[in-house]
Amino acid sequence: MYKVNKIVYDKAIRLLHEVASPDGFLASAENTTNYKRVWARDGVICGLAALASGDEKLIATFKSTLDTLAENQHDIGTIPSNVLVSADKKEVSYGGLAGRVDAVTWFIIGVCQYAHHQCDPAFVVRYHYEIEKGLELLNAWEFNNKHLVYVPLSGNWADEYITDGYVLYDQLLRVWALRSYNHFAKSEVIQEKIEAITSQIEINFLPESTGEKFHERAYKEVVFADYMPCSFSPSGYKTQFDAFANSLAVILNIGPKTFHSQLLKFTENLAAETTLGLLPAFWPPVFENDEHWHLLKNNCRYEFRNYPYEFHNGGSWPMVNGFYGLALLAKGEEKKATSILDKINRANALEEFSFYENFNTKTAEPNGVSFCAWSAAATILVHQSIHQNFKILV
């Protein structure tokens, strides 16, 4: 199996080279206009894979990605969702139907991960101003100064899904960003903020937690499962399983050991029930007769893609499963992580190594663009973490 995985790994490295532009990583090698851009979250995830690979050209492209994002930071601190740089024009987008909250956190994570891996703390100093502006903006986005950022519908990577308000994924990314930055800053103020955010995550997203809740009435109505719910807002909780967010919770070691054990048992069972053996991004799917279908059907700028079992609505993403693999490794589950890597590689190898964006969880049919860079990044990250003991800074 290692030989097969090495073949997919080599193909993944080749794909990242194909999307490596002078301005940073493009989202896909497919000639699809919106993907021929340098994206914040895609670029940083590809950058983490570049660091894992040790490939000097890819690492240099990661640096270019971060430079491009920093150069186009908005005056108020927003990091671009994506940047198009061509010979005759430059277009900067801070989001479509809503701004992208996670672009700020991914940028900070990226700068710090690059500096740590390259033993180059001066890189953090170079972008100290941009990082501080981003952190100030995240503070402002709390609105109520109670330590959790408030995210609009369509405000992060799941930009056509139903999550909004206090979205688990965004809170966890902020903790990761602050921890990464404080590795260099050594600030007591930042450490206190990390602890305050972490405490609020555990109080509001875990069952039977002590402490004052944001929304006590809604919290009491939730039937908690073996994972943290994906989001809550003034209208109540949305209780779908978010594979990306819950993987981050394990990687960042947030929540008690009993929670991590229950969560990983749940994920193992869920993945085993799917055709591809991979975790769906969100589960269960939202169907036409469900309460939140109206949020889903209208939250698309061009065409509707969130049919049940597809895209964000229960679709399976190699990228998301890459972080699940890292979560398993964080808990010493190398055998299970190797099994997930095998499943990621089988998905990435379909149709002559097309590295599709995501798959229908029920039928295993590919969805989205092909030659998707962060699908390749998933293979590289988990492969190198298993075989070369690569570690991200958490």
C-alpha cells in the first residue's frame, strides 16, 4: 500500500508545482476562472503541505502566497478571500455574498507556520503590523466583546452552507492563529485571550459544561451528540457535525479527553458507513423538508450545488479528511490515520488522478473542479506526517 500511496504523493507534488504561480498557489490547475486565483485558505493549506514536503520551490510559492495576501490587505484589516493577478489587471475580492472571516485567521496561521518551519522569526516581525490589524478586526467582529467572533452566513470556507453566528470552525481557527502568533510574541495579553476564547468554546459547544452560556435557553434545548455542534446564533443551535471544525478541536486539544475519545469513535463509525470511507464535511445532509432548507437553497451566487450528499451539504472532501488524518495522528492513532490516507488517495486517484474537489458521499461520484490543489495538499500533509513525522505548530 505504501508504494501506491507514494505514487499518489508524487502526483500531488506535481499538481502543486502546476498551480505554483509567481504570486502564490492557485486553487486549481483546471482552467476555471474563479480558481485561477491566489486564495487565502486554499493557499495556506497548500503552503502547509509545501512545508511538509520540504520542496524548496513549493515553500517559496507559499511565501509568495503570504506576500500577495499581505500586500492586498484592506485598510481596516481584512485579508483578501482571493486575488487575481494577471499581465493586464489585478482583482482583489474580500468575499462574495458576505466577507470571509477565515481569510484573516488563515493568513496569520500561514505567516507563523512558515516562520516556524523556516526558523525565520523575522518573517513574523515583517508582517507584525498586518497580523495586529487582523487581530484587532477579529476583536471588533465579536461585537459584544465576549470572546467569540460573529460570522455572517456565507462567511467562511463553507460559503454556501447554513452555518452562521458563532461558528465553531472560525472560533477554533482563531485560537490556532493566536497560539501560532504567540509562539513568537510571548504576550501575556494574547495568552489570556487564547484562554478566554477556549473557555467560551468549551462552555457553549460542549454538553453539561459549567459557566454562563451565550444563549442559555437555546443551549438547554440542544440534544448534544458525540461532537461539538457546528454553530449557534440568536435563533438557536445548528447541530450538524462539522468534520473540519471537530478535527481542529482534536488537533488543538480543546475539550476533555473523554470528548476526544467519543468524537473519534463517532467519526470512525461515520466514515465506515460511507461509500468512500471518508468523513462528510457536514452531516447529516439538509433535505428539502428540513427546517434550514430555505437558508441553503438561496445561499448561492451562481448555481445551486448543495444537493443532499454533495458539496458542503454532506459531500466528502479530501481536504477536510486531511485534517481528520492529522487529528487521528494527534491522538497517536497512526494505523487509523494511515487508513484515512489510503481512502484520500483512492479518491484523489479517481479518473487518472483528477484530484477532485469533493464527492457525493452516497454515490462516490466526483463534484466540483478537478485538479484541486488542496485535495493534493491533503495527501501530502498526512503522508509526510506519518512517514516523516512532520508537525504543524499548534
